Amino acid sequence: MIAYNRTYLTNLAIIKKAKYWYAKKLLSREQFTSIENKYIINFYSPALFIRIGLFIFTCILVSAAISLFTAFFFLFTNNASTGFGIFICLLFTTGCFIALEILIKKKNIYCSGIDDALLYSGLGFLFGALCFIFEDHFNNSNTILFYSILFLPILVCAVIRYSDKLISLLLGICAYTVFFLMFLKLGEIAKMIMPFALMILSVSIYFVSKKYRTKQNLFFWKSCMVVFECVTLLVFYLACNYYVIRESSISFFDMHLAQGEDIPLAFLFYILTALVPVLYVFYGLKRKDKVLLWIGLVLIAAAALTFKYYFSLGHPEITLTVAGIIMIAISYLSIKYLKTPRYRITFEEEKDEDNFLKTNAEALVIAQSFSQQGQSNQQQNTTEFGGGDFGGAGAGSKF
């Protein structure tokens, strides 16, 4: 199943929740310290910038290794065949995943940048090997569909094994690509109901992800479920957005529209373009669902741009000024209204583990510094005063 240590992952979640409770003053410092000492986390998870640096450094190492290997091969032969491409891709796929598994088990790396780089590199090399193997077997109309179907189970296995959010995003895109291209082959009627089919599929996946996100046995894949929710919400809106429907009908479905002519059911798609983001925000606030809320706010801007594209006033500076004034007014009224918590919604910053780190950063740095200094003194102190081994202060007979 998952490659990372389950005990450490569980402890990480417990410490994160404890920080949240401590930041909200539901735990005392002694209680939090007791929890932190009991639930040990031995993962190597550096800060963001160090993680980015390790990711880049690992990518450079992998690139240097494959370049060196290729150059060494060309010292003996100048024949760059497809077989060589397959061999080197499979070789580095195996190498990346073996190194990844060893580092996870031996060094307990977790979201360190190194594991990310090795995982993405390994999957990239594997995809390259599959492209080399099947490059002459399929025509252009089926290439994307075939490779999507071929790579779909590989991405599923990668998500199950490593619980990576970016791979989860690629899995969602790959699944929708397979559905879209397969559904497209059903004929003209399928082309007409494609938006509704995508909306039905998105609703189904959304509620399944929402349900399984709370399952205890799927706790380690909670972040992946959140990614699936985001993908389904975005695809649902794209499937009912007027601009997307109109342009995709021209590009994919060979629909020819005369000047001033509109697509079928245009009025319905105009309504959905404006209504869906508002519903996202409404239910996000009602259910205290941050995913729905933030995506809804982003899609409100997308809806505004859609209507601006087709119903322009002809004066962008006036439109932007008016829109800015309206947004500032809404923001001001909302902040003023929510200063006093209403319906369990408030303008105040939510206290979580990030706030804990902000408010306790100085104490953490001092504690860490003294801890490291104490360890170094203990390691350097080779003078024994208790038994007379050295220094002349003991009662023993040894010098």
C-alpha cells in the first residue's frame, strides 16, 4: 500500500491537530508538550525553500546521470535506435523507483523534494518507454486515447503507493480525457449531450470523493480526495461554461456558426455560467467547505470574464473601474458584517498550525538552539570527573 511509515503519518496528523487546538487555547503548553513527546515523527520534511532546492538538485543529478550514460553509450556505437531509448528509459525508471523506496525506508524522507523528484522522474521515464514501444502501432486519432488508457492504471498505482497530490491531479485529468474521447466515439448524439455527461460524471466523482474522504481506512489519501474534489468542481463548471461549450463545439464537434448565430441551449448555458459559481460560494459558506468556497470565488471571476468577452461595453477602463469599486464595496461590507461572528462565519484569521508557528517561532528557535548546543557539548565533553579516569578529580586509581 502506501510507502511511507503509517505510524509517523498518523503521528504527524495528531501533532498537526494538537497545534490547532493549542493555537485556539484548548490545550495548555504542558499538554501540548506531552503530546509532542509521545507522538514522535522521524520524517525528514524540510522547509519549503529547502524542499524546492532539493527537488531541483535531484532533477539535476538525474539529468546528469542519464546524460553521462548516453554519452558513454555513444563512445562505443553511433546507433541511436528505438531499442536503446526503451532500454535507457526502463533502466532509469527502475533506478528512480528503487532509490525512492530505499530513501523512504532508510532515511524516512517525506515531502522532502528528493522523493518528489524521483517519483516524477520515474513516471516520466516510464511514460517515455511506453511511447517508444507503441509509437508505430496507433494512428494520430487514437494516440491520446490509447496512452491515456495505458497510463491510467499506472497513475492509480502511484497515487495509492505515494499519495502525491500532483499525481492525483494528473490522474483526474487522465480519467476525464479517457471519458471524453471514449464518449466522443459514440456518435452525433453523444456530441450533443457531452456537457451533461461530463456534469453527471463530475457530480458522481465529487460525492464519492466527499464520502470516502472521511473514511478512517483511507485517511492517508485524504489530500488526494481533496484534489479529486477540486478537479470535479472545475470540470463541472467548464462543462457548463458558455465560452467553453461554444469554442469546444467549433473545435471538437465541427459546428459551423454563422455571424451572430448562437449555439443550441445558449440561454441555459448563460444561466449556468453565472449561477454555478454563486452556488459554489453559497454552499461553501453554508457547509463551511473551504474547497467549494475558494473555487467558487475563483470561478466568479471566470464567469465575469466570460460575460465580458461576449457583452463588452467597449470601454475596458470604465468596466475595470466599476468592477473594482463594486468589489471593494462588497469586501468592506462583508468585513464589517463578519467582525462579529455570524452563523459560525467570521472575518478573524483562523488559528491553525501555521499561526502556531508564527506566534511561537521565537520560542521554537531558542529551544532548538539550546537543544543543539546541549547535544554538541555532550558529544565534545570527554573529561570524566566521576571516576578518576582523567582530570584528577575522581577517587579512582586510574590516570
